[in-house]
Amino acid sequence: MISIGSAQIDAWIAAFIFPLARILAFIATAPLWRTTGIPRQTRLIVGIAITVAIAPGLPAMPAVQPASLGGLWIMFQQMLIGIGMGFAARVVFSAFDLAGEFIGFQMGLGFATFYDPLNSSQTPVISEFIGLIALLLFLSLNGHLLYLATLAQSFSAIPISSTPLGAGSWLNIAELGSRIFSAGLLLALPVVVALMITNVALAVLTRAAPQLNIFALGFPLTLIGGFVALAISLNYLAAPLQAIFEFGLTAMLGFAVPGSP
């Protein structure tokens, strides 16, 4: 006769509930899944399905009751790790949004916004355009599968334990914010430089022919020049976008610093 004790039941629950906490926290904060266009029930089902798929191959869980104070602390720790990984992945797409805002302001389209139902906010049209291109490229590179592979690998790189992460982990997450500005500026730099040259040419033209109405002439020219420069730069965006995606995947695991027991 097979006898199952409470310790065995606690071990089965811990083997499922601890990874589920990290995975659900990641899904709630990571791009592609965090949008309001995906219902919460769907995200919950996806998290449970991922946990069931990878749980048998994960390292051994701590021998602690999930409902105890130590178990709740471990669950809270896994939620923080999942949120940190999701934020590291989100930094990549925030850089694309910032690049679109840089380009839109230089083109004179800073006022052109519309309501984005997926993010529940007003979004500049150029930022939305670049963000959609980046998302399509991300999906074409099987980035969503790379996210899942990195998430499964995180349980080996950042094991589940009661030991908290070091203070340097959260400092690394804060420093990832600087990547938003540097990567966004580098992506927008070709179009910004082209528009800067256009504005200098308009300034010289105004000095040479003061009778020209710069307000009636400048806006259409900068608008056309911005779209032409953006269309030309699209052919060269694949390599830098792929490099940013790779950095985001590395940052998902690289932010964690082991803490002292």
C-alpha cells in the first residue's frame, strides 16, 4: 500500500508553487504579455502551463512548508526576481519608445498622439510605429521562445532559496534605466542628424531669402525629410535591434547578485 505523508505533499506543492510565483511575476511585467489586450485569465493559464512544463526539470526545492513563514518569504523572493527579470526585458522596448519620441519631436509630430488601448495611455504615433516594428522583428526572431528559455534557465542561474539577493541586484536594475536613454538616442541618431541638417539648411535659406515664410515652409519640409530619413534607416535597423534584444536577454539573468546567507 502506498502511503503519502504531509512532507511529501508539501514537497509537491513547493515544487509547483515557488516556480509559479516567479513565472507569473515575470508574465505580469514582461513585454508582449503585460498588455491589457491579453486577459488576466489567459496570462494565468499561460503561467500555469509553463510551470507544469518546466517543473520536472528544475533543481530541488528548499525543504520548507509553502504555508509557513519561511515558505511565504521564499514565494515573495521569487515574485521580486520575476518582476526584476520582467523589468530588465521591458527596458529594451522602452528604448524603442524613447527613440520614437526623439524622432517625433524633431519632425514636429510631438503633438500627434493617440490613445493606445493596449497600454491604456496616450502614445506618440512615431513611437507606436517603431514599437510595432520592433515587436514584429522580435516575434520573427522567436524572441518569445527565447524569453521562455531564459526564464527556465533562471532557475539554475538564480536558484530558489531563502537567501535574498544582494543589494547590488536592485542597483543593477536601476542602472538598466540608463540603457533606455543611450539605446534610444543611438537608434534615433540618424534621423535626428538628418533633420538637424534640414533645419540648418532652412536657416540658411531664410537668411538668403527673408521674404520666405519659414513657418509655412519649414514644417512640411521637416515632416517630409523625417519620413524619408526614417524610411531609409529602416533597412539598417535589424542589426542594432537584434543587439538590443540580446542585451535584454542577458540582463534578465545578469542583474542578480548573490546575497549573503
